[in-house]
Amino acid sequence: MKLKWRGRLLFTLIIGLIILFFVQNPIGSSLLNIFNIGSSAPIPTELHPVVRERSNQLVQQAADKGIVIVITDDFRSAEDQDRLYEQGRTAAGSIVTHARGGESFHNFGLAIDFAIKTPSENVIWDMNYDGNQNGKSDWTEVVEIAKTLGFEWGGDWVQFKDYPHLQMNFGLTLADLQNGKRPADLSLTADTDEIK
Ligand SMILES: [Zn+2]
């Protein structure tokens, strides 16, 4: 009888310590983040800091090659996305997205769109333009740099090719993001240290 009581106490103590580990410990709480236990993370309202940093690096590294790029879009609220979705459908213009509000990485602050600016200050989406005249299209060069920085390119998509689009998924799918999962803080730090 006494042994059973002790066993129960020990069991409770261990469970308590495990809970304490997850709540108090940064590793534990980031594990909670990864598995998204207990909460639905809020929808971000701005570009993710790592994506912003990489965007700045992209602009800088393209400039080093004589290519001026402009980031034409980054974070988009679900409302902005819905408005964009109507373009080419119920509103004027051509279709630029197949994603409604909450269906794009832009809505989670994990995507940017770029374009190229010519010396005469024109913003262009010409994928053959070779402004720095090195025999390689500037667009291709920008995409190459973006990929080394960890971006996925919309031009590689099979179904709807989105050539100006770059996104970082941190190992998460759109469904993960919609279910409230967010990039874990620890993996971001590790990731940032990896690429300078
Ligand atoms: Zn985009």
C-alpha cells in the first residue's frame, strides 16, 4: 500500500517536471512551437524578420552584380489577398494569383515579389532583359541568388508559374500555416547562422 502511494507521487512528480521543462525551457517551448501544441498561433501582420533580412541581402547581392531590383510586394493581409484575387476575375486587369485570402505565403509574411528597375527608372518584368550585359538574363541571376539565400521560386511551380514570387517555407506547408503552425524560433536562429 505504501509502495503504491510512493509510486503515484513519483509519477506525479515526473509529469510535473516534464510540464515545467516545456514551459520554462526555451528548447521545450520551441518544441511546443514546432508541434504547435495547445495554441493556434496568431496570423502575422508583417514580413517575417528572417525573410526581411534575406530580402535585403537579395537586393544588395543583386546590386553587386549591377542589377537593381524592387520588392513590389511582401506581407499581404487576407483582405489584400482577396482584393488581388478579384483582379482579372470581377475586377479589371489580368489574373495574377490563384490564392484567396489565407492561401498565400504572403499572408503569413513569408513571401516577396520582385521586379527589375532599368537605368531609366522603368520597373520591368522582362525575364530576358540583360541590363548588366553579361550574357545571362538579370531575372535568372536574381532567382539564382534568391535560391542560395533559401528562397523557393514561384517560377519552379508546376501548376501556376509565379515568376516574380519568392517564398521561404521553413519546412512548413500552407496547410501547416493555416492550422496555426509557425516557423520555430530555434530553427530560425540556426538557419540564419548557416547563411551569411
Ligand atoms: Zn508573390
